[in-house]
Amino acid sequence: MNQSFVLGMTALGAGIAALACIGGGIGTGNATGKAVESISRQPEASDKIMKALIVGGALSEATAIYGLLVALLLIILGVK
């Protein structure tokens, strides 16, 4: 295969994998907004809401980090 074709496809794949970071940011933002809304309606349940928010945020950001890791690996390993 042509080397420039492989490098181009590697860059395209890395760009698509980096889109996971956008999804993680949107998901965390939506979850935080709903948590603030829930706490304003039921302040006595703020401890339970915050625990669920932290677990959900961690899972959301882990997905974004995995996408970033895949993008970086594609770039690093594709530039032989």
C-alpha cells in the first residue's frame, strides 16, 4: 500500500476516535445540569444525588479518555 494513504487513513481514524471526547463533555454537562436541577428541587437528597453524579461523571470521562488514548495510539503507531 501507498505510505501516504496509510498515514491519511491513520489520521482520519484518530480524528474519529477523538470525537469520543466531545461525547464525554456533552454527557458530563447534561448530567451536571440535571443534578443541580434535582438538588434545587430536593435539597435533602443532595448527598445521594452527588454520589450518583460522581459515579456517572467518572464513567463518562473514562469513555472520553479511552477515545483520546485510541487516537494517540493511532497517531504514534501509524507514523513508522
